[in-house]
Amino acid sequence: MTDQTITSVSRESRVFKPSAEFKAQANLGSEAAYKRLYAESVNSPARFWGRQAKDFLTWRKPFSQTLQWKTPHAKWFTGGMLNAAENCLDRHLGTARENKAAIIFEGEPGDIRTLTYKQLHREVCKFANVLESLGLRKGERAAIYMPMVPEAAVAMLACARLGVVHTVIFGGFSSEAIKDRINDCNAKLVITADGGWRRGKIVELKESVDRALSSSPSVEHVVVLKRTGNTVAMQEGRDLWWHELMAAAPAVHKAKPLPSEHPLFILYTSGSTGKPKGVLHTTAGYLLGATMTTHYVFDVKETDIYWCTADIGWITGHSYVVYGPLSAGATVLMYEGAPNQPAPDRFWEIIDRHGVTIFYTAPTAIRSFMRWGDEYLAKHSLASLRLLGSVGEPINPEAWMWYHKMVGKKRCPIVDTWWQTETGAIMVTPLPGVTPTKPGSCARPFFGVVPKILDENGKEVRRGEGGKLFLTQPWPSMLRTLWGDDSRFKKQYWSEVPGLYFAGDGARFDKDGYLWVVGRIDDVLNVSGHRIGTAEVESALVSHPAVAEAAAVGRPDELKGQALVCFVTLKGNQTASDELKDQLRAHVAKEIGAIARPDALRFAAALPKTRSGKIMRRILKEIAAGGDVKGDITTLEDFNVVASLQSEE
Ligand code: WTA
């Protein structure tokens, strides 16, 4: 977020009330109802959540206790048994939903496919049988590295049906990143595709998997979906074609009843230190969070065509492309490719073609649309839209207003939803039939969420003042631990102020109690809505033989929110050159994925450090932003370093 944006955010005073028309049809349409439910959710959480879990989920065996809380470990709905896939599929069968579209898919080349709930159920049952025939058992891990095609959802739900824990790896990650994730959770199976379409080109997924697997001994089989038709190497005995397995698989499969706390998935995300962390979500609490927020925040109705543009490789794709909307019985639109393929109006074309009613995307995408020009919207009516959402980073008021006017035609409420991989579901958001919205603010807490903003000493700040954002009450969809590293889980989230969940974000409440999230205040960057750990980028850089030391920082960027700037010192025998610069940027992309390719890389004779040897990132941030170095630099070891860095570019 730029300084200019922060200023404009703190000056923002416009308020937009939900229309009477929207209110009248909303799943929750009155302030009094929100207040009553919210008060109950924080004052009598066991009663509140117990009732929601019964209302929103279908149980094989009722739970006996709503919450066991021994900070920071939560167990929700213990004694209960259920299955997430059964909640997303089977329970809609035999009802009017059975033959409605569960997924409407549009591929980047223009191929369109619809799967009704009944058809999706059939595919998932078959694939669950495939997984069983490959020897996958409850509790074992399977990695999914796929394009945005319905089979990705089929794979996730088939795992859930068996209690196999899935870990979806974003298709843009490199083979190094795949290898790290597979090895961290000892995945037994990888589900992938020959490739996926992106900007008219094939992203060769199978090839990346092959490279990863040369050092991933836990993997026994790879199932390969044929999507793009490019030639792939199939390793005898290890690699199997999706379509061949499916042709032979029975279509009947009974979902396994699983305990509420059975692990549903691991999703790796960047943290402030070391390698990505495996955030673990479990069955009942996660599904309740995803389902309930889909109902209240997206106001989903039987007739909606709901489109969340996130890739299933991110938490937004898990909760709001797959689990939330399918559990709620919605029709989900799924699009495979880039927003500007073949032209910058592809999204608007899709909205009109399929009659999308609810549209959920990221500020970085909105800013790209703004830049591409209003003429691309003018060609389309967008009349079907009734609700818009935003997620992933703070939305600047300018982008919010553009979204409101140009996409929502001033008619659609905007829900700016704050949440994280770790929270599993939306935590702070307007409710579209209730909450007046302010451009740039994610408004008020969802049920059961109690955010607090604390200063350096753990003291609550006054309204209007900024500080660190904490959540003070356990919630059902919270992460349970980090896979294989409970001590890191405790340290990372629960030790900043003992007993409270530290979100890693800076924020403030305004006079009306609205939350304004400023962005990450730990060493995590948010580049185009993607979380990138500076430590990961730095370790990728120093793994290159030419590099002695590296520091990665964020620079405000109009389009991406933050851009990634790296400072590098070279080993004694190396010479700086543009060629080496390009090599190092490519090296980071190879180690992590193209999303982490540095926007800028600068060679430095030395990095600014404290006397105890810690890199002073604050100074580098100021240098990267092109401003003067302000603030205290008395702890700096060598003052000349700053001067020489500033003179370099
Ligand atoms: C940021 C994505 C401001 C925030 C769901 C958070 C936001 C991180 C918003 C989590 C929002 C997400 N307003 N900032 N509406 N939504 N963020 O884990 O910094 O990929 O900590 O989850 O994104 O990113 P993650």
C-alpha cells in the first residue's frame, strides 16, 4: 500500500448503505439480527456454534461437546462424525438441487462444461474408488497440482471422502516448491495434469512434477489428467492416466464418516521465517466456517451463479470455490485461465455469458482492469451481478469506487473480506444486507470473531490509532497447528501476546468501530495478493553460488500492492552485471515460482546491519521506495553503507 493510499484511506469518509431492495431479500437483512447473533456468538459461543453446526452441517453422528479449548489448541464438535464431501455433494441429492449445476466450467480456450450435483457426485465417487484402489488410506496425504478445471475439485472432494489429507499446490509454483511440500508432509500420491492453459500457452505441470519427484521418495503414484494434450513422459509403474483409471472405476462409493477433528487438508503458506508452513485445517470446524460465511457474506441463494476467481491453490479457492459454495449448494463458476486472454474483457464476457450474480476477486485484479481501460466494460451489460467481493489485500478507495461504479453499476453491495489461510474462513467483513460500507474498510467482525488492536507493549490502542491485529477468541475454522511443527505454530501465532492469535497484520479501528487493515507488518510481503516470505526469497538467493548475502523487502506498487525488491552482495570472486541480475531473478523463480520473481534486484557492496549483525530491513525498505532514510539509524554498524546504497540507483 502506498503512502498516498494510506493518506487517502484515513481521509475516506464516504458511506454506502445497502439498498432496501437488497436488504429485503438478504439472508440476513437487519442490523438488529446481526447485533443479536454477534452478541450471542461472543457471549455464549458454545450455544451459538453448537446451533450453527447443527443447522449448517449434516452429521453422521451428533457431537457431544462444542469446544475444548486449551490455548492454543482447539477441538471443536468432539464426539461428532461427518464427511466434508458428503456435505458438499450427497446431501444435495434427492432434493431439487440434484440436477442443478454444481460447477459451470469455462476453459481458457473457450471450452464449456457443466456438471450437475449428481454428475459431480458420480465423478467424485469414481475418483474416491480410484484412490482406494491405489492404496490410499484415511490420514495419508495426497498432493494436488492441477490447473483450474473441475477435476481439481473432484480430486479434493474424493480425498475428503476417504479422509485422505490433501495438499493443493498452486500450479504456478516451481518443482523445487513442489518437492519441499511433498517431502514435508510425505505425500504418497500426486494428482496432476499434462498441463493447463494460461495466456494461450501450456503450463507444463507434469514436467514440473517429474522434476520434483526425482527427490521425493514418499510418492508411489502420479495420476495424470489429460487436459492440454502435450506429450508427457509417463514413468512405467508410477504414472497413471486419470481417464484410464476412471473408466474402470465403479460409480458407487460410500463416504467415510470421520471425527470432527480429522485433518481435511494442509495448505502451505509463507511465514516470516524459513520454509513455507503447512497450515492444518480439520473437518467440521473448517467446513462450518466456509459454509456459514458463504451463506451470510455472499448471501447465496438457490438461483445464484457464483464466481470466485481465486485459484484452488490458495485458501480462497479452497473455501470459496470448493468447500463453502458446494456445501451451501450453490452453482460455482470456474474459469481456467488469465483475465486478459484473448482480450482484457474476458471476465466481463464470462459474467454476461453465464449470468454470474456474485463475483469475488482481488484488488490487484481490479487495479489491472482499471488500467486496461473502461472501454472493455462498456461492451458488456453485467446486469446479472448483484453482489461483489474483494479479498487478499487492502483495497484502496480508488479501486473500491471503480469496482462499485464500473462493475457493480452502483447497485451491488461490496463485501471487502479480511481473512487468512490460517483463519480458514472470512473473519472481518460487511454483511451485504446489513452493514453500510466504507471504501477501503473491511468493516466489522463476523460472528464469533473478536479482533483487538494492541501496541508494542500488548496494550489496547485507542480508536483511530494503529497497531497489531489480534484475534482473541477461538473460532471453528481456525488452523489447528502447523503440520509436523507444533512449536512453530505456538511461536508464530500465539507468543507475540501470549494466548492471543497474532495475525501478522497492522490495522486500526475508526470511530465507528470499522476495521482498516493496513497490511502485513511481519516479514511477509503481499505481491498481487500472494503471500511471499522475505526469508524464502533470501534463502533462494543465497542458494545461488554467486551470492554472499541477500535481503528482500517490499516497495509500494500501484498495481501489485507491493513489489519485491532484493538487495544482494556477491561473493568476492564475482562481478556484478545485468546478466547476473537476470540470472538471479530467474533463479528465484526456479526455486519458488514465477510469483516470487524479484521486480528489482540491486547489487550492494554491503547491507545495512545493526551492531549485532541483523539486517536493517526498515532502511532497505526506505531505500527501495526511493525516499530518504528517516528514523533512527543509531544502531547501524556502518553509516557509509546507507550512503552508498542510496547513490547506487
Ligand atoms: C491480506 C487470503 C486487507 C492480509 C484470504 C492477510 C487483506 C493476508 C484482506 C492473508 C482484506 C487478505 N483487506 N488485507 N480484505 N484479505 N488480506 O493467507 O495481509 O493468502 O494477513 O489469505 O492477506 O493472505 P492469505
